Amino acid sequence: MAESECGNVCDAQSCCSREREVVASSAAVKVFPNKIYKSEQPKGDHVTGMTCECGVFGAIACGEYPTQLDIAQMICLGLVALQHRGQESAGIVTSMGKSSKNFNVHKGMGMINNIFNDEAIRKLKGNLGIGHTRYSTAAASEVVNCQPFVVHTAHGALAIAHNGELVNCESLRREVLERGVGLSTHSDSELIAQSLCCAPEDVSEHDGPNWPARIRHFMTLAPLSYSLVVMHKEKIYAVRDSYGNRPLCLGKIVAFDAGHANIEDQLAEGWVVSSESCGFLSIGARYVREVEPGEIIELSRNGYRTVDIVERPDYKRMAFCIFEYVYFARSDSMFEGQMVYSARLQCGRQLARESPLDADLVSSVPESGTAAAHGYARESGLPFGEVLCKNRYVGRTFIQPSNRLRQLGVAKKFGALAQNVEGKRIVLIDDSIVRGNTIGPIIKLLRDAGAIEVHIRIASPPLQYPCYMGINIPTREELIANKLNATQLANHVGADSLAYLSVEGLIKAVQMNKSHVNPLKSGYCTACLTGEYPGGLPEELSW
């Protein structure tokens, strides 16, 4: 791995700035007893924390072509803003919007700023394009699996980028293979692309391909989990699964001097679609709204329109991944009409209500627990203060010859602010605990600096179950919450006490500042916390 962890790339408040320990792991299959549900190719060094599979981004210029907008550069900057969602590979595909035969493509392994230099951007001329940044969960970390995927159909080239993981990929794979189509990878994105290549039997295409009908047909076959950007010739389609499990939002590119005027009154120079809104301002775009669950949006030079909405069954609720709020999303992104930072602040407030303490100081593990720590401090009336100084130049903690050296590797990423720590009873807030490898050395560091008490408070419930919908959460056997309860874990890591936020408290916190709470348009996937999967367990794999 040539690059340091994304703490050197993302902004200071990004949840991804946590350094994630890497340990040896030759098997990366997610299993329940005697059944394999989703396979991941062994990748050598394996990240022990949680990782989100990827981020998608698309941009299209309005008006007459050729555009004055540098579409490739905009997509590149959009992907940089999404770098926390994946650091293994990235790609951009652009189109002039005039020919359905030729796309400009550049993809590679590594971080975005290393893949897309000035020469690569110059070659990506276009009036529209899509991009992708990836962390693999469903296929090996290899160049062949870099996205976006481009396939050549009877109607021209089709490019697709995907965030998520198909729960029923086994049946889709069989269906594609039975048509005589060969698949060159195990990537869900290639599977989606091939699924879109053939028109449904009940759709007439005398006047050319009906891409919305094809997308709708795919969505009926695959209920979750995905957000997609699909490009064909002069149009981009933005698609979100009917459960709304993975995020996707829409933005408007406005004039450089547009200021803070009403977004509806500003002339659109182009449109963008992204997994998160955090990069919009950096490219001169303004957040418009989320893509609704099941919605298919068509973007063209004339603007955007909803071409279809695929409803989920009446007895099923929306299932937005709640860990986007807790861990994955950048804190300046918008979900459900609220900023992620405000939701994390409320998690800290709710945690203070559920697990109050008599202490001298509230602090956080930087930067992942900072927003929740501020919320805890405000609700409890305790002062907030920094107790840890982060070394941002350490990079990842790679495989070490002994557990002792691994623990020292975690600890060397932080220094204790001794004058703030000495003689104090400290409440230390973090966003989550996965394997429990990091928190123990941090507690020891604070005690060595003179802390008389260290109480751990976690602004999310205990992680107990793996995810099959695009988040790489370790197996049940590796999750520390399945081995030790809160009291046992406190003893194990050397804390005076440890408490988690409840599932009910987490849901209450993320709904606190929502612009609307419509029961028909609200609901969260808490499968990693409760084991209740919105689409049931995935199919057992035969490949």
C-alpha cells in the first residue's frame, strides 16, 4: 500500500481521519454457521476497521456544447471530496455527448491525486462524465475491478459506477450467464452493466433503447443495495435503490459569483450527482436535494427530471444505513435535510442523557468522536477540552511481528496533552468500537500522562453483526462486542467504565434535526447493530 491513510487527504472533521489498524488475514469471507453468503477475494493486508465500499460522482454541463466547464476536473475534485469512501482505486469516464461509440476513460489503483495528473485530466475532454472511488468488498483489489465499468452494447457504449453491494447477486449472475454472457470479474458493477444491456421482454424499443425501462427492470430484480450513476451518450441516470440504503444527492452548478442567493433563482450551468454533498461548494455547486429511494433521475444538457420511481413493497420501510451518520459520511454532508455534524452532536447529547458521569473533562478520540464529544459536553454541562494530539504523518499501522508492537503502533499516532490530563477524571468519547484494538493503548497513554480516571463513552450501539450491503464490517467472531459486554470490555481495555449509546437513542438522535419525519419516508437499516436485515440474508453463493 503506497499511500498513507486518508487522514492526510480529508478535512479535519471527516470520520475517515481515524487511522485503521491493518492485520494479517488470509480469509475474508462473511459467514454464518456452515453458509457462505458473500465472498471477498483475499487481499493480503486487511483493514480491521469498517470501510465503505465506494463513492460515485457525475457531472453534466447545460447549454450548447462544447461547454466552458472543465467537467473532468470537476469530477476529479468531487472524487477527492469522496476519498474517505474508498482509497484503493478510482476512475473517470467522460463523453462529448455526440457519439455513442467512444468514451474517454482513465482508471487506476491508489489515491485520486496520484491517478489524475494534469495529463490525465487533459485527455478526459467531455461535456458530461461519471467517476468512482473504491474500497473493495465484493471483488479483489485489482485494476480489472476499477470503476466505472464500460460495456459496449448494440446501442453504443454504456458506463456505470456503483456504490453498495447486491444482496441477490447470485440469482442475477445466473440470469446473466444463462443468456450466454461471459463475466470477466466478480464485481457487482459489471453484473449491473450486463443486466442493463438486454431489454426486458415487455419493453418495445423500435425508436432506440429505453434506458429508464431497463433500469427499472433491473431494480425490480435487485431490491438493494446500491446507488448508481449510468452514462450513455448525452445523458446520465442517477439511481437509488427503493430502500434508500445507500446515499445519493443532486446539486446544481451555478455561476462563480452566485453567492448565497436562493438556489431556485440561480441559472444552472450544469448538474452534479454524488454519494455525498460535501464536495459541492468546492466545485461551485449547490446542494438541491437527495435522490429519493427508488427514484430514477435523468440528467441532460436541458436539466434534470424524474423519469420513474420504483416503489418498495407496502410492508417494507425505508432502510437508510444509519452508520452513514455515525461513521462513514463526512461531517459537512447533508442527509435528510440536516448536516451530518448536527446528527453526531445529537448523538453525544443523547449519550450524556443515557450515561451521565461526574467528571472533570469531556474529550474525544480525534477526529472521529469530536462532534459527539461536543454534544456530550453541552448536555452534561462539563467542559470540553482536548487531551490527545494526533500525529497526521504516521500513516497506517501495518502488520507488526507482535501484538505489543501493533499496540505501540496505534499509540504512536497520538500524544497526550499532559497539562490538560494530569489529575483529571476524563470522559473520552469515540464514535464506535469494532475490534477494540485502538482504545486500550489510548487509555494507557492518558493514564501515563496523569489521568486519574478514564471513562469511555461510545456514541453508537455495539457492533455485533456483519453487513451485506456495501460496508466491510468484520465477521461476528472478530467483533469485540460479541465477546465482551460493556463491563468486561472496560476491564479489558483498562477503562474505569464504558457505555454505548442505545439503538433507540441513536435513532432518536439522528431524527432530532430532520426537516421532516414522515413515517412513510423514514427508516434506517440497523442490521449491524440488531441483525435485522431489511432484505433478509443474502443468497448462499455457489461460486
